[in-house]
Amino acid sequence: MSNPAGTWNLTVSTPFGPQELQLEIVVDGDEVHGTATHSSGSMPFEGGTYENDEVTFEVSLTAPVTADLKVKLKADGDELTGSAKAGLLSFTADGTRA
């Protein structure tokens, strides 16, 4: 297990196809903030939490659709796995350290 702080290349599997993001996670104690960068732009997030190598946070998307995405990710070495949820829809997410 490992701390998820750092830069990650993340893929979220959605009905619109795989969405590639670069995710910058900053862990400060048990609080999390950072930036998710997509081809459509950068989306900052804050107010997330960190516990047991797992981060949870919300990020507001503007593309490919407008939605508030609830993200839960767990780091294991240089791999990141988890889920992203928008409303009733849930997607898998996985990535590697950049």
C-alpha cells in the first residue's frame, strides 16, 4: 500500500468511451485537494478526504458532459484503482503514477 499523493495518469471507463485524465493529488494530513486535467481543461477539487491509502473527492466536469463526479481511489504502489460516480451511474477507474 502507498500514499496516493502525486501525479497519476487515470482512465475512467464511461458510456462515452474511456476518459483519460491526469490527476494531481495533494494529501495534507487527512485532507485532499488537487487538479484533474482532461483534454477539455483543468478542473480543481478540494474538500476531499484521505484514509488508509484511499482518497475520496468530488470534481465538477464540463466535458464530455456537465456533471459532479464523486471519486474514490486507492493506491497500491504505482497503481491506482477505484470508482467514479455521477448520479446513479458508476464507472471504474484505474491508473498509474506519471
